[in-house]
Amino acid sequence: MKFAKALTRFLLPICILLFARSAFAGPARCSYGNQDSTCTTPVVTAWQPQPQCSAAAGWTTIGASRWIGSQWTAPQCNYQPPPSCPAGYDQVGSPSWNGSSWVGLSCQPSAPKDPTSSCIAAVPAGYTLTSGATGPIPMDLPLRNVAAYTGFMNPDPSDVVYGWQAKGPQYDVPCPNQDNTTWGLYCYVRGDGSFDALVAWHNTPSSGQCNH
């Protein structure tokens, strides 16, 4: 009896200790099925450089990019194209970019154009000039009629006309031995000196005008 009591007293603490350990035992913290919000893996991203507007000529920053906690916003950029000279002027000095604007553009009035050079360049094949240019002649009704007869229906209101005599293709004439290769070339030039049109025209007398 005494032995049994002694054995019980010896084994009871051991049993209590084993029971307590089994009661409080569980999976390791942050193991599968035993996780909480403190167990998540920290998310770490690479350093993000602040985006900038282009440093090329013509670009300026209107609004810088901002950090919004997880990323940069896009910067607000503006591009200014290099300036150019207006019509009627030639560039003699190129513009340069000073970081905020273009400076240094230099222009001068263009040299006057020789309108007859464009007219001569437009003379069609088969025609040879036989005189110098006459003109400029202000536009009038006969010159408008010449344009219309040759199919040039819309001369510019600012046109003036230069004329040449020329030899060209033969055309039908009612009179024997009448010259049928002499043409008048009429060049219509706009008021700004630019080429408008060139037409070829001949005056053919009627048969009643022939010398018998």
C-alpha cells in the first residue's frame, strides 16, 4: 500500500507535466494554418528614380513628378519647336536653346525673285524663244481672254503678265504661205513674284484677211 502511494506520488507530477505540454502544444508560429497579419513577408521594391522631362532642346517642366506613397506621378512637360523665319525672309542666324526658350533667330528679307526665270523654265518642249520678255503688263480683259481661250480659267487676281515671241509647232492657217509657227507665250505671275501659269497663243486671221 505504501509502495503504491509512493509510486502514485512519483508518477503524478510527470503525468501532469506531459498533459500540460500536450495541451499547449501546437504548430510553430507563422507555419501553415497558424499565421496572422504579423507573419506576412515584407514587400520590398527596388528604388524608383524620380521621372524627369527630357533635357533635350525645346523641353521644359511645367509640373514636377510627385511621390504618392508607392510610385511617382508623371511629370508635366511642354515642348517648344524651334522658331523659323516668316514667309519672305531668309534665315541668317540659327536659334539656340537657353534652357527655357529659343533665342538668337536672325532673319532678313529675301532677295527679290526674278519672275521671268520661272516663266522660262516653264516653256514647254517644242517652243524656242525668239525675243526678250515684255512686261510686266497689268492684267486686263484681253489677257484674261487669252488665258480662258487656252484653258487657264482662274488667273490669280494679283497676276501680271510677261510675254515672249516664240517658234513652235505648226498650226492650221487659212492663207497660203502664211507663217504658222510663230506663237506668243504669256506668263502669268502673281503679285508676290511666284509663278502662276504659262500659256501659248497664236492669232490666226480669217480667210477674208488673206492677201489675194
